Amino acid sequence: MNKLRITITLLLMVFAMTVSAQDAYREAVRKYMDLSPSKQFSNEDKTEALLKVYNMQALANYSEKTSETLAKRYLATQWKEDMTDMMVNIYKGHVSLEELQEMTVIIDNELGRSFLAHSGTAASQMNTEMTGIIMKLLMGGKDVKEMEPVSYDEQYPSDYLEAFDRYYEVSTMEDLIGGIVNMLQKAPKDKDSRRIEQMLTYLQDNLKAMVLHCYYPLVTIEELQLGTRLGQTEGWKHQLEAAQSRLNDSGLSQNNPIEYYAQWLATQDVELK
């Protein structure tokens, strides 16, 4: 079950030269992370929940208070550095320094920050709705065939639908879920694989209507247009390639917060199970 929870969290949770060039690239990654839409999938609250699940097994011989203290200490002292390293490892070879800088310029302004804030709020609502679906399909034993499709309400203003369609077309949301579905189809099967695959397929089929429901009217037409500009950049396309390469090469077991946290725990004078 811990494997299943980690898989879900990583789903709702998106990525040599001279030393000076490496430092410039790392700084560009950090700045983009601080601003970018991917921030909503690597924020501290979600990471803390993931670490709590890991601690239940790895620190089973310690009290809940000790486990919580260790997780909070990691988040306060090492988490941001490790997340930067993780994204550098995911992005390098796919997203260039110039592409990172171009995407940062698009979002590092008043309209860009407004888009990120509103789309982040919409993403939180999406997370709540998707968690409900996940609980029904994976935890509650509900069959995907019993789930009603999410309706695509025709009452939205036509100009909003037009802007949203252009934004969604370049957003790559379905491509990312599709990549995970393909990865699971190729992976060795276990008792959870079929249910996870069905759940992801249902989300993929209904994602556009779910996103529209959460975006309107919070994310404005102007913000959608900025998001479309961001999605049309080569860097955004290369981000998707980096994410898909990560899934194809290493699945969900490597280059994730648990890897870095486990390494940090090994330096903290605790005995891991």
C-alpha cells in the first residue's frame, strides 16, 4: 500500500560543462522552479506527506514524534537544495539554459505571477477532485465502469472556451498521464497495477472537462493566453520530453524526493529498516 500511495503522490505532485556553466544552469533551474507551474507538484506540504508515508516503514522502530522531527528538519535544511539537484538531473540534456531563461521571462511579471497563483489554486481544487476519484477507484474498490464521465458543460462563454482550448492544446497534461499509462503497461504487473492503470485512463479521458471546471472563472482569458505562450515555447516541449524520459528510463522509483530523503536520513544517526 505504501508503494501505491507513493505512486499516487508522485502522480499528483512533473525533470557538463565548466563549473561556472553548471552553476549558471543550476541557478536558472532554481529560479524557474520558484516561479513555474511545476512548483505546485513539488511543494513542501505534498513532500511532507510523502515523507510521512516513507517514515511509517523506514522509521518503524522510532516514535511518530521522532519521525516527524526528522522530516521537518530535512525540509528546513536540505529539501530545496535536493529538489534543485533533482530537477537539474531531469532537465539536463533536454532543456537548455536559454530555454529556461525564456520561460522564466514569460512568467516573471505581474500577469505571469497572477496566472501562476490562479492556476495553482485551480490545481489544488483539481487535486481535491482527483483524490476523491482515486479514493473511489483504488481505496474504495469502486470499478471504473461505474464512474460517470465528467460533463463538459456547454454554458461557458465562447471566448473563454476558445482561449481555454488553445491553452489546453499546448498544456501537455494528457501527454504526461499518457506517458505514465504507457510505462505501467510495460512494467511487471503486481496486484495494484491494473487498478492504477484503469484510474489513470479514466483521468486521461476526463481531464479536459475537469481542468475547465476548475479553471473557470478563476483563471482569466488573459492568463490563459500567457499560459498558451508558455506552452508554445520549445523549452516547454522539452520539459515534457524530460519528464517522459524520466519515466521511461527509471520509472517512479528514482530521482524523486524519497531517494534524496533516504540519503539524508543515512547521515542522521538513525537505523533504517
